[in-house]
Amino acid sequence: MNMNRREFSFGAASAALVTSTLLGPLAQAQAAKPVAGRDYQLLDQRAPVEASAESVEVVELFSYMCHVCNVFEPTFNAWTKNLPGGVVVRRAPVPFLQNFEVMQRFYFALEAMNLIEKLHSRVFAAVHVERRNFSDAAKVADWVAAQGGDRTRFLEQFNSFTAATKVTRANQLTSAYRIEGVPALGVAGRFLVEGTARGLQIVDSLVADIKAGR
């Protein structure tokens, strides 16, 4: 996988795939069976999963500070709206890039307040379009309040033991999947796929195989 922690770029070809739809020319690739080592990585040791044994977990590893994650977000979000039964999706903010712990706690506080659906894409826009400075908890809380959120409650969640625990788990998951760059997709604690439109097709194939017992 061509992911670099410092550059966070898959090159022009991969970036183009992120912005494409899952139809059109990419549909031709659906017939080709993904190959381990070329289309995805098979983990030597399984990463932890939170989903039940009856479900297949897909985790997006991302950073609000990553410009490729920002571009990928609409494609990933659309994909999550049409999941087959038995597939569970979650997100895990990674422990690198600027202000990583602030941004990790930012995400988990929004999650605790059930504001991901409303504000997740807005955070990306605030960082990459508006160039907001989210260097500390106060600046983040001010922004959340401006979006209609409860500033006091947000800070409580941001500074909570629960948020700290989830940050630790996200860091452990990043290590378990051996993430060096984002966006990336972990499947069932067993497979690692690049976060692109083509990558989502590969995830679909892997999920189908897992559900079929292959």
C-alpha cells in the first residue's frame, strides 16, 4: 500500500479514484477478484474488533487534518448508506498529523453527543476550506457552540475518561493495522485496504467472502 505518514498522498491516480463514483469505468473492475498483496494487505496478526461475531466490522482510519481524507469523506459517507445486513461501520481517528490528540478527542466528543451525522463533514470543511485553528480544546468548543452545540457538555465529553479510553483504543487499532497513512479501511480485523472508491469495491468483495465463509 502506497501510504506515507508524512506525505499522505497516493498519487494522482489514487486521488482521482477518491473523487469518482462507484459506477462508470470502475464498474469494470468489480468482476476482477481482489488479490492479497496487490489490492489489499492481509494482516499477520488480527486487529481488535468491536462488532459481534455475527457481524463484519469495517473501520475507517482517518484524520481531520488529512486533505485526502477530506476528499474521500463524501464517497465513504455515501457508501455507508447502502450497507448489506450484518456490516458494522465505525471510524477511528489516527494518532498523527497536527494536534492529533485534540482532533481525536474532538471526534469522540462529537460521537458521544450524537453529532457525527450533523458535524463530521463540517469539521473537514472548517479545517480544509475555512482554515480554522483547532489547536486546543477551547477553540474546538467555541466552534461546536457556533454550530449550535452545547459548549459545556462538549468540554465535559472532550475531557472525559471515556474519550481518553477511546483515544487509547484508536491508537492501538492504528498500530494493529500498521497504519502509515490515511484514509485506510480495516476489514474484520484481518484486511487493510486503501481509502479510495476502488478500495470500497475491494471492501465489498472481502465482506461478501467473509459472509460466505470464504
